[in-house]
Amino acid sequence: MFRRSDYFILAAAFISFLFSVSLWFGGYRDEGMFVGIWVPSILSFGGFVRQSTRPRGK
């Protein structure tokens, strides 16, 4: 099941993706690629947070 924090992480990754695409097609290709590499970083951070807040017995 998704928790509220999961939705925030997914929203942040999606906003970063949209910002990256808008930069890319706006002519700022280097900046678009830089912002684009935030997406997997945000998702990895979300996975880390989810794993670290999970109860130990499961």
C-alpha cells in the first residue's frame, strides 16, 4: 500500500521530470539533462526512506 510520504516522493519526481522536459524543449538542453538526473535520485531517496521506516519484524 502507498503511504502519504510515497505520494510526496512520486509527486516530487514527476515535477522534476516535467521541469526537465520543459527545460529540454525550451532550448536549455544541458540544464534539462541535469534536472533529469534528479528523478532517479528522488526515487532512490524515497526507497531508502521507506525501507528505513519499515518495522523490523517484516
